Amino acid sequence: MPIREFALERIQSLYENTVDYNLTESGFHPFNLKELLTPDQLEEMAGLTLGYGQTNGAISLRKLIADQLYTGMNEDNIMITNGSAEANFLSMHTLLAKGDEVIIMKPNYMQIWGVVEEMECIPKPFYLRSDHHWAPDLEELRAVVSDRTKMIAVCNPNNPTGYVLSMDEINEIVSIAASVDAWIYSDEVYRGADLNYRETTSFQQYYSKVMVAGGLSKAYALPGLRLGWLAGPKEEIYRTWSYHDYTSISTGTVSQYVAEIALSEYKRPRILKRNRDMLNANIELLQEWIDAHGDLFEFIPPKAGGMAFMKYRLNVNSTELSTWLREQESVFIVPGDCYGMDGYIRIGVGERTSYLIEGLTKMSKAIKERFDLT
């Protein structure tokens, strides 16, 4: 069946390069190669032969990811993909079939919902609750799961709320999945972007039927590499290779070279610290901005990630608000409609602080003038 338009990605692709202040970015201000690599590494990269390489990813890169990020895994547990978006697509087509029931955390990055609909699976939501500081409603999850449930899909840390599941919540989700022998699919692309500087626990080590998506676009501020991966049981990882052969075949040789450096024991902690420092500073700044607007915004600070998801109290639809700010003020924000949650907006807080201040200042002035706020 036809696949639905991915609203979030489409509006960002259409408009993010046409505005003065793009506040829709969900990661961190990207590194450039001179920041990331030494002169010797740049010279070595210039001498790379631009062949295909091993299509499921270089053995050395897969081994590095297994050793650095997961427990009890090796290179055969890892598939290298073109970003985590391809990882999501490959996993759904590998693990699911027409008619399977898929329980999906909401709000969430909605790619998986669109893919399982296209596959004629049956998506069902369970919700993170704003009245519980975005904690999941696990009673609802237990109620909606059935013998037909093939997968529970979570996003941890969450996009867009920045919520991080507690160990009790992870254990309960594992228990619920095990009760019906369902897979857990865990989108962990924001793992490492934690405000408390303690890395989020991966689902991988707590349940045998877990497939994890990771990548360098978000917590590592390297979206231009288009480098993602899957981590999971060897048999299922091998099966994803068949779909990978029909999608992108392989990731770029240059991207894999840079990825090995970024994930190295020396460079990785430095990248994550830079981004965590930026996030902490910008969240504090954003909170001051919100406080200056009285009760106009309702904000539950994220525990991780590169964005802020907030409720607003203006008599206007979120898409209309986003469109007006973009067209009239050249400030671009994500409307809550992209998550099926009108009345909310998403603002990227992983940007350079000066850029964020300028964008917020312009946005504030415009809203006050249009809605006659004093």
C-alpha cells in the first residue's frame, strides 16, 4: 500500500534552509572535519580508496561499536546502515509481517508508525504522560498488549520529550514484552546526550529479543555522515542484510573512516562532553526565556536529547503558528501536529547559544506583537 508522507521530515527538508533561524534541528550543531580530525587523519582520509568495502560495515567499525556500546556482543551483532532511518526500515521489514500488531510509544519519531502502516501491520499507541513528567503509562501498555503483539517500539531517550526511562520502567517493559514473546525495538539515537552526564542504559542487555537502533546524527553531532547501525541477535542482524542489499547496499567509505575515529576511546567522550555541555547551557537559557513569558508555555525539562517539547497557551493551531513564524519572521519551529499533538511545539536546543538566543528573541517579539501580549 502507499506509504504516508512523513510530515516532520518533509517540512524540515522544504524549509530548514530557507529561514534565518532554523530552530527545528533535533541534534547538536554539527562538527566540521577540521574540528574532528587531526591533520594526519585528514591526510590519511584523502588517500582512501573510494570502493564499496564490506556492505554490512567494516569489521573494525562493527567490532568497535559492539565493544564500546553493548554487552556481550561482537561484530556479527552489528549492521552498519545509512543513518538510523534506514536501520528502522530494515528492522521493521525483517521482524514484522502483514497483520502483526505493533505497540508504539507516543509521542515519538513517527517513521516507524508510517513504515508499519505501509507493511499493513497494526500500529497501536501507548503514551508518555505530561501529567507524570512524561513518564510512560505502563498500565496502558500492559492493557493494550495482546497475544497478537509482535513488537513493542520505544524511543529512549525519547524524541521529542527528552524523557529517559528508569530501570524500573525498563524492567517492566521487558516483563510485558516477555509475557507475549514480543520483540522490543529500541531507538537509542540520543543515548549519550544525557544532561546528567551518565549514559542511558541500553535495552540490549536486559532481554534476548531486542533490536537496537543507534547512530551518529544526534548525540554525536555528525548527521552529515549518514552513519547508523543496528545491534541485535546475530540471526536477525544477518537477515537485515538482505533488505540492506535492496535499499542502500552499503554506507560510504569516508563515513565509516570518520565514524571509527568519532567512536574511538579517545574521541568519543570528548564529543559527548561538548554536546552535553551545550545542552545544559541552552536548557538553562531556554528556561529563563520561558519564565519571562509567564504561563504562556508549559515546559517539562528534558533529561536528554537535543530538543525541548512544550505546550503553549495561544489560540492558534500549531501548524498555523509554525507557518506564520516561518513566513513572516523567518523563524522555523516544529509544530506539535507532526506528532499528532496540536498545542505543542518543538524547539531545537543543541544549537550555538548565540544563534538560539537570536532566534528566541525574534520569536518572542513576534508572538507578543501578534497576540497583543504585554
